[in-house]
Amino acid sequence: MVINPEDETILSEALSFAKKLEVPATALIVEQNKIVPAGPVSSIGGAPSMPRSAAWPSCKDQRPMVFLAQINFAEMPPLHSFPGQGIIQFFVKDDDVFGVFTGEFQVLYHTNLDTLERRSAPTINFTPFGHRLHSEGAILKGSPAAGLPNFGCWQVDEYIEKLEERTDVSDEAFDALERAFDEARPSTHYFGGHPAFDQGDVRRSDERDLSAVLFQMGYQPDDNGWDVCWGDAGQATFLTTENDLLQKDFTKILYNWDCA
């Protein structure tokens, strides 16, 4: 789509604004069609690495949770505030809304990797993954990336609200802005950077210190069973505070997913 010079200026100013808020991130690349090794490598879907004696994470009704992904920080590029070692894992409730209304999820952090072994997932009813990704899993590789605030983040929302008060900003400019911010996303899946929301920032004004992205899982279309989809092309977010992240305290976390 071709936009006029005035809209180009508006787009440039908006991206300059976002650039000032840039936070380093780590892009997580899904390596399809590679066998996930038995060791505790970073992975998505499939079987998690769990302590031999540990029970599978369960919901309040004792049903097993859905394993999403695990990140082995020792394999990842160094990222400020994040651990340099240990493995973090993400589980959500096995229901059609993945526990977002009941707040049922678990984030586990393991420091003694020698006690971990791959544990086959129990039978579940709902999953955000395609059949191959759910059953086989895939390796996640980390790569340094720039994290800009996206549409839906409160900083961008406030900026856009000011633009909407002007009479010289066209619909084409807003469309171009949305595309540009989406293209500036670190990756489909990532940690660090800024969160992304499809239906607006879920953080209240007194929760804006929940700014550290532990894990962002986006929409990943695929016709061969490697897809990721939350509802209608949605995405999931796990947030904590910078201080709790520094303290390696993963007990107070905001989990949300929404869809387009």
C-alpha cells in the first residue's frame, strides 16, 4: 500500500517514539522436523523435562495441565535481568480457554538440571498446538532481538489516542502504523522486550510494573501440524516485575491470552 508523504512523516515519528522505548529481547525460533533430544534443551510442545519424582502439574480439579514450552537460559544469549542458567517451564489449564478465566497456570523454575528427564505428556483435551507440535515437540533456538512496544501496549495506546485527536491522520496511516509495529515484533515467540496484546493492554494502571516478558507465544500458522493458535489467531503472555525477575521469584505472574 502506498501512503502519502504526510502519512510517511507520521509513521516515522511514531517509530522514533517506539525506538526510544526499545528493550532487548530474545527471539525464539522453532526448529521443526528435528528430534528433541532427551536432555533439558529449550523446546515447545511435546514432553517437558521434569524432576524424576515430581508429579505432573495439575489443575484444581486434579486434571493434568497442558505443557507449553521450556527455556534453558544457559542456551540463550545473555539478557539483562534474566537468569544465566536454570530452566523455566510454562503450563496452563486443560480447558477450552486454557485457564485464562480461572487463573489456572503454573510457571516452574528448575536450577538442578541433573535431576530432570523428559516426561511424556498425559492425555489432554485441549491444546494450542497442531498435532505434530503437540505430540513431537520442537527445539527452540534463541537469537538476540530488539523489542519495541507493540499495538496494544499502554505506551502505544496512549500515543495512538493522541493521534486520533488530530484531523490530519488518515486511515491509511493508522493501518501502516499497525503493520509497522507488528513487523517490529522480536519474533513470533520471544522473551524480554515488551508484551503484545490483540485486544489491548490487560494491565491496570497500578500493574504497569509487570513489564518483564517471561514468555510471549504468538500465532504460528502451518498446514503440516506445526501450528500454534490461541483462539482465533491469538497469543499468550506471561509477565512479571523487573524486581521479581532479578530475584528469580516466579510466584507472582500475570498470565493472559487474547485473540484477534
